[in-house]
Amino acid sequence: MPGVKPLTNIRTFLLWLLLFCPVAAWIGWQDYAERYERFFQDTSIAQRMLSQKTVQHEAVLATLSALAHAPMAERLLPSLQPAMPQLLGLGHLRDGAWAGSTSPPADLSGTIERAHRLGRPVTLPVDESRYWLVAPSSWSLLLDARLFIAPADFPPSLAMLTLDVGSGPLGLLARQPAAGSPRWRIDLHKPLGAPSQPFPLHSWRALTSTDWPWAQWVIWAFASCLLAAAGAAWQGARAEARRQQEEVRLAAMTRLSTLGEMAAGIAHELNQPLTAILAQVRAAERLLDDETERPAVRQALLASAGQARRAADIIERMRALVKPSSPAPRAEVDPDALAASLLFLREEELARRGIRLSWHNATPGARPLGDRVALEQILHNLVQNAADALADSAGARSIALRGGAAGAAYEFSVSDNGPGIPEEALPRLFEPFYTTRPQGMGLGLTLCETLAGAIDGRIGARNLAPSGACFTLRLPRAGDAA
């Protein structure tokens, strides 16, 4: 199984960039979209405010044209200027002569003729801010676009506004300096709404670095840094856990490999005392009928006992080799985490062999007491035995791992739908060196029983109906054990 590499500093930095950059770009785009939407709305408000002024001019001309006896321009101007400060003068042709508060516009006759032809008032620019608005009735208004709206009355998000009344752009608003730091400009062109005065309005704003969403970026940079650090820590923890699992697995494999290499020598060593015991017992059996040979019989039996002790010492050395040197104290173990580790390590491999491995927790709140490493070794061994038993089975093959409370204990079970265990083998399954497989060493279940006993557990086996076998591991349950 390949190990999990912890994230290096460079990889953690790249992970942070991968988290930060897309979201930071999205934050910047959202901020820009909000600014542009506000800018568009406020520009539309300014356009409507200016359009209302120009429509007001048309309304005044329409009213004056409808008067049968028009008042004198000099007397009318002061009464209109409080409501229309942009009105600088007015007048009309009376009996072919100009009657107004100021000098008449240039080419008045041609302008009136053009207004007649269009059927509406027309404009006659004077300079970049002033223009005459001439109606077909000859009534004319001299207007100053600079006085339409006070700069302070424009919406606050607007920065630069110009209006072209016919002689070039007129600056209505200038809230930004002409030069400065690098900028990103947003602008909008809209004509005023009066048919007689459709002056083009230009609004723009330069976005500088001070307009960028620094606060949101800093917050997300800090949050994404925490996420990257958490990811690196999680990856490091996983790598450390895998390393420990590999160390445990390699240690177990080393012990079993050592046992495999020593098996022939151990068999030879055991064969010697057992042969000697057999010879001494047979000799004693022959000498029992002769009263004079009782000392020899006693000697033969003592020699047999010594050889039996020697065989026991050999087996004890084997147990010491297999038994973990310093078993961990019992602690609460999360069965779901234990099963998840087992599924992660074995599920894909078993799937390639056509075997389905599943886990079911019957009582999610219950916890067993034990040593996690020992439990992993036991369950791995039981699953491996079940997989070996399914090797020659036809049809769907499955291994079911279950866990749940059983009274004051907690019970794991590993069951398969294979051929089951021969009845004659059931009583001997946990004997050292006993195996039903041609290539088996007969130590796997013995090791499982030893590990289970070290954590106050018991392991058992039974056959299932109509087929299959089930191994159970019974452990003390957290909360019920002393």
C-alpha cells in the first residue's frame, strides 16, 4: 500500500493559492459588479434630474406660446428665475421686432424657421455652457447648463460628469483628480430625455487601488490560510497514522517471517524431546511387569517429564516471539473508525478478487475497550482468513463485518458466505500450527487469540446456515467495565 506524503511548505503554499485566488477573483468581480450597478443607477438618476430641467424648459415655452397677451420679458424674467436659476434671459419677436430681456440670438429668423419645420423647439449654442432654446412661436430662452443642478445635489457615487450642449463637453461634476495611481475606468453615455434638448451626458469614474475590496480579501486570505494549514495538518496526521500502521504491519510480518524461517528448526527441536518421551514411555510400559525394574521405570518417567518440560520451553519461546512485547493499556476504541481503516486498506484489493467487504454498526453509540493496534491485527487476520476461504467459491462472494453491543460486552463479527469450516476442524482452530490450508502455518488464529486475551477479549468461531463461517470477538464495553 503506498504511503500518504505529508504536505511540504511549497505544496501548502500552492494549496493556499488554489484556495485563495479563485475566491479572491470572485470577490473582486462581485465588488466591481456592485460598484458598476450603483454607478449605473446613480448616473441614471443624474440623467433623469437633468432631463426634468430640459422638459421644464419646453413646458415654459409651451406656456408662453399659449398666452394671448404675453407680458414684457423684462418683467417676466425676475418671476421665473427663482424657480429656474439657469434662465439668463428670454424674449420673442413682436411685430417683427425683438422684445426681450437681453440681446437676441444670432440668426434668430433662421432658427425660428427651423423650429417651424421640425414642429418643436430647437437649440442654438452660444458657448460650452449657454444656449438659446427657440420655439416655433419665436419665444426664446437663454439657458446656462452649468446652473441646471448644483454639484452637491448629484448622487455621491458619481465622480465625473460632462454635458455637451453643442459647443464641446461642459464639466458638471469633477470629484476625482485628473492623474494619480493606476486606474480602471468605468463610464456611461446617456442622452437627456427632452426631444428638443437631447444633449449627450457622459459619466465616468476611475477605480483606484483604494477602491479594491481589501477588507474582504484580507479576511478570505486569513480564512484560506487556516484551511490550507488545516489541510496540511490533516494530511500530516494521515501520513503519520499510515506510517504507524505500516510499522505495526511490518513488525507483524517480520515476526511471522522469522517464525517461518525458524519453523523447520523448531519442528526439529520439538521432534527430539517428543521422540525421547515416546521411547521412555514405551520402555517403562515394558518394564512395568517386572517388580525388579521399578527404579528403571521411575527413571524413564522422570526422563519423559524432563523432555516434556523442554518441549514446553520451546513452545514458550515461540509464544514470546509472537506476543507483543509491551501491550498498550485498554482504552475506548471507535468501531466506525476501526472499520473505516480496514475498509480503506482492504476493500479495493478484495473488490479486484470479486469479494465485497461491508461494515454495519448495530449500536453506533457503543464503544469497546481494547488496544486499537491489537484489534486492527485481529480483524485484518479474520478478514484475510475469510477471503482465503472464499477463494474457490462460485457466485457472489461477500464478507460482512459487524459490530454492536451484546449485553455488558461489545462484539465484532466477521462472516463470509463460503463453504464454512469442517466440523472436525472447529475444536482445533486456535491450536498453534494447526491449519486447514496447504500453505498455512497455523499461527494466524493463535496470534489472534493471544492478542484478544491480552485485552480481556475472547474469540470464537461457528458455521452459518446454509453456508459460510462466522468469527466473533467479544470485548469489554466502555461504561460497563470496571
